[in-house]
Amino acid sequence: MKFLPFSKKLSIISILFLVGMVSQNCGYNKIQALDEQVNASKSEILNQYKRRADLIPGLVNIVKAYASHEKEVLQGVADARSRMGSIQMTPELMNDPAAFAKFQKSQGELSSWLSRLMMVTENYPNLKADQRFGDLQAQLEGTENRITVARNRYIAAVQEFNTTIRQFPTVLTAKMFGYDVKPNFTVENEAQITEPPAINFE
């Protein structure tokens, strides 16, 4: 650049400055930041769902010791956990509405079976008095609360991302780099999976 005339140097600097200004206003950096925010929120949901899944075998085994004849509910919880574990939450899944709906459905089924399991335990005073069961129940309750918080953060992050990439001029940048709206929890699925199991121990 030192061999170019001053006017050409000035032109190149002006062009670079203009490109910098355009890139600042095109929204590319904001899209990256929001995309990372969605990914971080998704990871937190997965962490909490995994925590819940990890608690279930111990919970089922303790209940089985007191209520072995409740086979339908015990098997239903085990099967729902197995189906949930077979779905890998990948970036592709997060951008595929059909796959995302399947993931939501599996979580909803698990919540439903856990709720039934907790209702069954009401009939077994000795089970409710078991310290191990009480500890697991408290951990499960806490995990359900964490799931709700994490899911709400994810919903907000996806809303902000989707709103941003649909606005002008960011929509142009999003289309240029292949960004599309991300699926979010629907109202119907939200009703299935946001309600924690009905746990009421006196």
C-alpha cells in the first residue's frame, strides 16, 4: 500500500471504513451472539433433562421395593425414559420442527408417567417415610423447577433470535448466511411438559 498514490490510499481506506460501517449495521455479529445464546439455553435444558433422567432409575427401584405390583406405572416410566434417551438433541434437531416436536413429545410423556408414579406413592405410607425416597423426591422437585427456568430462558432466547432475523436489514444478512427461524416450544406441548409431576407429601 505504501507504493500507491495518496488518493488511492485514501480511496482504499474509505472503502474499508464503509465496509466496516456496513458490517456493523448488517446484523451479522448480533445474529452470532443471539445464536450462541440460544445454544447455551438449549444446553441448560438438556443438562436438566439429563439430571431428571438420571434420578429416575433410583426412584423406580425404591418404589418397586414397596409397590412391586404397580407394574404398569413402573414400566411406563422406564419405557418413557428409554424413548426420551433415544432422541439425541443436536443442532439439526433444534432447526427441524418435526424432530423438535418429537423431542417435546417424549419429554411430555415422561412427565406424565412421573406424575402417575407420584400419585401411586400416595398409597404407600412406608414408602413416603423412606429417607432415600424423600431425598430423591426433593431432588426431582428441584430439577423440575430448574427445567421450567431453563425452558423459559430458551423460549426467550429463541424469540429474540427469530425476531431479529426477521427484521430489516438483518433479514438480508440472515438469508445470505443461511439462518432461519428456530422452532420453539408450542403452547400445546408446553402444557404437556412444563407442569411438574403432582407431588404432594404431607
